[in-house]
Amino acid sequence: MSFKDNKMLIMPAVDIRNGKCVQLVQGKPGTEQVIIENPEKVAKKWEDMGAEIIHVIDLDGALESKDNLVTIKKILKEVSVPIQLGGGIRSIEYAEKLLNLDIERLIIGTMAIKNPSTISQLSDQFQENRIMVSLDSKDGKVVIKGWKEKIDKTATELSQEFKDAGAGSILFTNVDVEGLLKGFDTQPAIDLVNSVDIPVVYAGGITTINDVEKLSSTGVKGVVIGSALYKNKINLKNALKLQNNI
């Protein structure tokens, strides 16, 4: 699914840990506030409510413990809308395996930042629109390896390196507010949107439908919503109505 110029896509999040759908606070293991069996059924629920794309994160992969490939395959089998997947993609071989499973868009963080040439290689092989670079920000700096290691550059500074590397889009996660349900500052997203000419997707701190509306004026092409959906702070159908009216 390509991003559309006049539309900001709403992307419900399905985060997987130990084969279950969970929501962590700031990505920290042990902070699970939501634990649901059968992530594939959760993904199907969001599809049935009208989601045009599902945002899936393999938290075990991101934390370098194992992968949830079995669960990912179940989700692919269960839903018919595109899947955007990230978490633990540390090699070209694993990226190729996932893209060949018909993952619509692959989100690559640590590997992209450590070795930008991998993005060029994958984009050449699978097309740019299927390759998304993840720039996750904590205390104003980019973090990698499951948000445990900090890079001495901002997301906006680092984004310059991916302009010509072949990335089709960027996922920007504000880790400082992720999972806290306390809102967020839009300025970092605006700065990033203005620094690149490829689509930017925003995640982190989205708590109310007003937050979604606020993001619609920043220029981001997608919004990932997690905890707010699972804790009934935002109704997906209402968010999708807003998406379709932007």
C-alpha cells in the first residue's frame, strides 16, 4: 500500500511478545499493561473495524531474544489488508525471508543505522515503497537495539543519510512518551517531515482523537495507535472517519 498525498493513514498496532499481543510502556519488558492471546485475532478485529493496514512489531526480535515468525505467519494468514512489520530485523537474509512472505512494508532500525547500504540493497531488490527506516527518539537522540543504545544524532540529522539510500518512508517513534497516554509535542515530527521528501509515519503518546487531528496538520502520512486503542481512549472507527475526511 503506497502512501496517498491527501490521506493520513491510521495504523493500529499489534505488538507481539512471547506469542501474545501486548502493550509495553516505553518498550520496557515487564511493563505489560495489556496481554491478549492470539494476536492474529486482534489484527483481524482491527481489519474488521476498517483498518487499511496493520502495524505489527515483533518485540522479542527487537529485544534480541527470539523471533515471533510463527505468530507473524498466523497474522498474514488471518488478515487480507497489508501488514507493516518491524522488530529484530538484523540481517539481509531475514529481511528477504519476511518480504518474500508478502509483508507489505518492512521497518528496519538498527541494521539500517549500522549499515545504510542494506537499505539500498533491499530497495533495489524489493522496491523502495516496501522499505521503511525506523528512527526512534529518546531524550532527543536516536536509539537502537530495542531502544537500549543511544546514537549521538537526532532523527532529523540522521534522516539526511537515508534520503538517497533508498528508503521509501520513515517511522518516527517518540520513545519519551510512548505508551504513557499523556500526549506529545508535534515539533519533532514537523522537523522530520520538513527535512525529507519521503513519507513519515508517527508513533508515540497518541492518547485522544484530538491528538490524531493535531497530527493531521504536521504533514505525517501515517499514525500508529497502540495503547489508546487497547485502553479504549480512542475508538478506531472514529479515528478512521477522521482519516477519511482529512
